[in-house]
Amino acid sequence: MAGDRGGNPSLMEILERLDTMQRANEALQAQVTELTRGRADHQGSDRHTAAAVVNFQPFSEEIAAEEIPEHVKTLVLDPYSGATDPKEHLVYFNTRMVIAGVNDAVKCKLLPSTFRKSAMTWFTTLPPGSIADFTEFSTRFLSQFSASRSEQATIAALLMVIQRENESIKSYMTRFNELSVHLEDSVPSVCVAAFKNGLREERLNGNLTRHPATSMVEIRARARSYILEEEDNCQK
């Protein structure tokens, strides 16, 4: 029955409305709970990140306790982002420090102040208390970014390797391999793209277009039949 004669809702209708309201309330409460949980998880992640930043201390106790002289605090030092020669930056920095007359402990504390971008990212990954000596710190710095610069230079050289007119695939691949061999594990996709970019031979190039390779090992395997065919044609 829809209601009584006066138009008031029946008991059944009232119960149905209450049930609908209760379900809606439960759904809303579930959304609030999920939102609160997500916010708590986010806050927990933020707290973990903040704790890692706040507690970061890569200097030994002796280095950390070293006071930076007042006359050095106002020095303006060139930044280092990791994209240029680390030796050049280290020589520049050390020269400024020698002129300022500071000791190695102060050098340890001031060198990171010049870091930007990837250099700063590297610095923030150093273990707690691991910086105790400027020579050792400088060695690690050079080792980290000299390798990076060497790789970048090799990639640049790799992109300049082009198959010459009438040059065989074998000859081109031999020249390419001399540079790519040290990069194939770290940046395989770059090596594959550079090889195809410099390749003139249309059939192998077409094969690599239709079925992209993922490594130089795969490219060499595919190129083998083309190389054998070239060699057979030369013998005829």
C-alpha cells in the first residue's frame, strides 16, 4: 500500500527509505575511510621521505664538526651538474680553496655545495659517515662522473658512425662494434638505434624496421645471412 488516505507514507515505505539512506550512509562512510587511509599512506610516505632528508649525514663526525671559516662562507663557487668534465671542476674548486687557505675538512663540506642536478642526486645517495677524507671523496667524485663523461662521449661518437657508400655490412658492423661493445649492456636501445640510423643497406634496414631488434646480439644474428650473401656475391 502506497500510503494512508491522508497521503502519509506507509510503514513499509518508511522502512524502505531508511534502508536506502543507511546504504547510502555506509557507502559514504566507506569512501571517507578509503580517503582517510589514502591520506594516511601518503603522509606516511612523506614522513619517510622527510626523515631520510632530515637525517642525511654523509660526513664523518670529525668532518661534520669542522667549522666553516667566515671568510669562506661568502665565496661564490661555480656549480657542477655532472654534465661537464669533473676533473676540470675539481681543479677549479681546489684552487679556490687553496687560495682561501682552508683545510681538507672544510673542502669536504664545501665541495657538495657546488653540486646540482645529477651531481647532487649522486651525493645524496652516499652512505652515512662515508666522507672522512678529501682525497678519497675527490677520487669517488672523479670515478663517478668521469665514467659518465666517457660514456656520453662514446655515444656521441657512435652516432657519427655511418655506413660508407659501397661499404659492406661486415665492415660497417666491425667499425660500429669497436665503439658499441662498451655500451651494449648499459644502453642497448641507444646502440640499436644508432646502428640502424647509420645503416645504408636497404634490405637489412627494412628488416629492422619491420621487426625492431632489442639488442646488438640480435642485430648481429640477423645480419649474418646478409653478410654471407655479400661475401658470396664478391666471390662470383
